Amino acid sequence: MPGFADVAAGPHTAARPVGEVGFPFSAVVGQEQLQLALILSAVHPGIGGVLVRGEKGTAKSTVVRALAQLLPPVVDETGARPARLVELPVGATEDRVVGSLDLERVLRDGEQAFRPGLLAAAHHGVLYVDEVNLLHDHLVDVLLDAAAMGRVHVERDGVSHSHPARFVLVGTMNPEEGELRPQLLDRFGLTVDVAASRNVDTRMAVVRRRLDYEADPAGFAARYTDADQVVAERILTARDRLPGVGLDNAELRRIAALCAAFDVDGMRADLVVARTATAHAAWRGRDQVTEDDVRVAAELALPHRRRRDPFDEPGISEEQLDEAMRAAADEVEHAATAEDFDESMMDGAESAPDIGPDGRSAEDDPDPGEGSGGNNPRSQGHSGGDLAGNGPEYGAPDGGPDGDPDGSGPDDGGPDGSGPDDGGPDGGGPDNGPGGPPNGGGSGSRPAGESVSGTPGSAGKPAPRWEVPGIGEGAPGRRSRAQTRTGRTVRPSTDTSTGLHLLGTVFAAAPRQFERGRFGGPLALAAEDLRGAYREGREGNLVVFVVDTSGSMAARDRLTAVTGAIVTLLRDAYQRRDKVAVISVRGSEAELVLPPTSSVDIAVRRLAGLRTGGKTPLAAGLLKAREVIAREHVRDPRRRPMLVLLTDGRATGGTDPLPRARTAARLLAGEGHTAMVIDCERGMIRLGLAAELARDLRARYLRLDELTGDTVAEVVRGSAHGPAARAA
């Protein structure tokens, strides 16, 4: 659709098959901001890529594929060819992405050779990554490095290779399936949120155009040929104009004031806004960046950079942007009359580090690079106007040179491409999370906005990790030991899918040299000699939270502390790439509040709506957890589960509630599930029922009042290993 269905394509499509007619770029309805962001990135790929966030069926893939049809032909050693659209599958390996040793030539010719990967195939085209939030972090970082640098450097398997890779990087994602981490969000130059229009006329136009396209693809495309040609020519003209677009000190100050107002980290935001504003001016046919260009750039480059905490919602409202633009305008007006705004002072500022209020200089941040704000595409996301050059948004350019420019490749002086931070926020719960119910006890939703920090206490010393014992084969993460495609090489293996183990291959071939007739010269290799690298790393697990929200837990201070503990445990799960599920135990049954998901920020939002009160069907909660674990094992058999039970142990629901709860606990323990029990019992009289459950579960036992919001994460990392750790 241009709105509800995407054109299908293979996972590594290099070019559209002969005879297949794609949906025209100009025929897409209601996605003007996304179209503009892609156009600006085509004008200057050095922006660093476009991240498209939105629900299913919003034309994300359709628009990206249509963009590739507008890019100018590429001239290489084989002659002229259309620009490629290369699609990166979620399951791609690093070898396939960046390239690796060409084993065929090694075995056939005995010479060292490099086989390029998908990044080389995308040169001067579009690299499209659907569901980029499900791609492993280190691969996302590789893509973003290449997009920012314009080159790929490979040092592996005895190969040292470098080649250009200038492409438009586009990643799409559905936020319901989990957010990208803030460190990776910042690496994307621009971000666009897309959603299906609620306007009836727009929805009608979407469906009508899609039906017309399906009935006669060639005829439908022919109706938009002229409009698409106009857009393609404007992209070429903007590329040619780009190097001559000026960014004066007044607009540069406006950019700096905007970024400071939104308190974004580092200098990457300032650079991307400057490049995007310059590219937008070129697209609109101007030779000088204006305030309008800066606003458009800010709309596209800043919203996702405000998300620092894993549970923060990305985005900037129109009111917030208006206020920041007014403050930036005041800053520019004030500085225009100040002595420190003349050129001599600006020259002096370039030679001396600018010490900020936090005591750090600009030199302490990643290399701010090009300085003048270079070239970058990005544009305003308002509707009104068409792509052919009519209307307020896509207004016709004032004029400018035509023809194909000489490239204007991406700048390579942006912030350095270090990998995502392993750390993340500290263990404390967020300042504004779900709190306890008013007046304690009873049922009712917890008011949003209350503190979720745990009970007071002193921080403890970090202890060994809490993890699933043994070695798994789950999705890459940061919790339990696992065999992975990345990580440290442990030994040779007959499985070559994880990369070549050179020493293992040589040792396997060495005993056969005589029988192969080798008495000197190169090593005689055969296919059966090849050995892969057995690698060990860390995996993410499935963490199932069973939360007792019955009447005995409903006291305001207790539930607030429990919620704080859960939020911090969820934060730890986020940092370790776990999937999470939440089960609420209250009344007469256990409810699966959140099915297994990678989106732990959704889990935090669901906590705000948990209701309390009633009896405590603990057995039902434990059996529900067993059911969830079994069902998820069918879907994802390699992801190993962990159980976290938060309760005071006072089972009261159903017949023989306590014996049934202990029987359910022993059943889970017999299946070997790793578990932890957090005892939420308080008061002068303590029954110790949660400790008995922990013994039956063969689980790690902890008391809530021993913890604080700052130490829960340390406890999660510091609990002993699995079933061997029993309650005291």
C-alpha cells in the first residue's frame, strides 16, 4: 500500500526484477514527512540514516523501495547500472554484512582474497533494514559507522580491506516490538514517526491508489512518471547546490541554542541539525540556511535524542519546539549585538576549548568533526504540497544548476563510532513511575507519576551474576553464558557458519599433506579441512515476573516498594537484552498482564495499570508462569527462562491454597527453572511463608526491606547460580 500493505521483496534484493513495476514515490499518500526525510538523506547520505518508527501497514517499506527508483544511475567498472536497494535480513551475520575471506578462492587458487558483503553492494544505493530494533546491537553499530564514515574497514581472518560504502541507510521498526537503545537511537541521523491517517478522505485515497496499482501496475506507474522525474531531478540539483549552501554564525548559534535547550547529549545532534538544515536549504533551492530550515532539521533530528533513560518516551511536541525556537531566536538577537559574536571572537573560540558548566570541554566529547555543518538532508513533516514542487512544503526551487554532481559523499568527521554503551542507567528506579494505590488496601488503579524507588537502605557490594546455569544457545544478550555467533573464540568446530578458525583448519589439513602429494609449497587444503570458530558470549533470557497484588500486598508503602523493585528488575532485563512477561496474582485467578515481549518499556507502562485487592491465588500464578514458559519454549526454544516471584507468601485463594502453592513451586523446581523469590512480608509478626516457597522452588531468597531501588539491580546480578542457591 501506500498506506496499508507493503510491496514484497526478497531479503537481499539488489535491484528490482526485470518487468516488475514498483509503486511510484509520488503516489504515496499522507507520508510527506517520511518522504522528505528520505529525500534529504538521498541528497546527502552523510546525515547518518533515517529511522522510521510506526505501526504495521503504514507504507514504510513501500516508500523506501520507491526511493531507490529515484536515485541516479551508478557508473562502475561494469558500466552504468540502476541504484540498488539492498535489504538486510534480521538474521544476517557480520560476515555477510561487512564481508569476509573468500574461502572458494582460498581453496581453489590458494590465494588470500576478500569477498565483499552487503555494505559493498549498497554503495551509491539504499540499504534497507526492516525491524532494525530486532537486529543485534553490534550489527546496528556497524551499519551506522559505515553510513557516517562512507567507508567499511575490515580486519579479520588475516584479511585487511577497506572499500567505499556511501548509501542511504533506512531502518524501520514497530515500537510495540521493543525500542532501540538510546545509544543506538542517537547514531541515527533522522527519525520519523509514521501512523495511519484518521482522516477519512486520506484513507480513501490510500485504498483507491493501491487498488488502482494492483489492477494495472504499469498504467498506474505511468501516471506518476513525470512527478517522479521531477523529484529525481530536484535531488540531483540539490546535490549539486549543496556544497555552496552557506550556514552563517547566526543560524549556527540558533542550532546550538536549540540543542542546548533540549539538553541532548554530546555534539552529534548539533552536527546533524546543521547538515540537515543545509541539505533542506539546497532542496528548496536556496543558497543560505534560514530559520525555517533549522526548524525542519530540529523536527527530524532531535526528538529521538531526548530519550536517555530506557523507559523514556522519545518525541518533542509542537509547543516544546515553538518555545525552544523562540528562546533560540532571543539568543541570536542578543548575540548579534554582543562583542563575542564578531568573527574574531569566533576564530578565537575555535582555538580554545569551550568549558561548559559540567567542567568538560568539547574536546572531551566525540570528535565534532566538520565544523561548518556540512551537507545533510532532512525536511519538514507537514502535509500540504506535492512532490512535483507545488504547495508550501515541496515548493519549487528558486533555480540552480542542473546535472549530476560529482558525488558529495558523506562527511566522515562525525562522532566516533564506538559501540553501544554496555552500562546504561544506574540501578535506581525512574523518578516518575507507577506508585501505590491511594489510602492503602482495597482495589483501584495506582496513580501514575508517583515515585517507585524502593525502601531505604544501604547499597551492598556487587556479587556474582544471577544467570541460568550451563551454556545456552539463545538470542545474543548480556546475561547467561551461551554459544553465539559473536564473542570470544574458544575452540575449533566443524560448523563453519560462525567464521573460519584458521589454526583449526591448518591443524586439520596438516596430517593429510603427504597423502595429497605435497612435499613443499602452499598448504594443500580440501573442503573437509575447514573448521569454524566455536564462540562463547552471553544470551538474553526470558524473565517471567509473578507479582502478588492481593489485598495483603496493597498497603501503600509496601506496593510502592514492590513496584520500585520490579521497575529496577525490568531495567536490568532491558540492559541484558531479556524478554519479559508479567503475571498479576489477585482475586480468584492469575492474569497474564504482559505476554513475553522485548519491550520492557511497555512492561513499565502496564505496571501503572495493575489493580490490587482480593485473595492470593499463588498456585494459579505459579502454574500460569509454567504455562507461559512452556508456550514460549515452543516459539523460541533456545531462550532459557527465569522466574521472579514477588510475594509475602500468604496464599489464600482456592482450596488448600498454601499446600497447592508449594506443590506448584516443587513442580517448577523439578523442571529445573532458575528462580528468585523476593519476600515482601513486613511488620512485627512474620510468618516466613515466602521463604518456604523459595525452598520449594530451590530459588534465591531475598527480603524486600533489605533492598533499595539502587541495590535491586546489584542483587539480580549478584544472586547465586540457579537451583543450587537455596533459601536460608
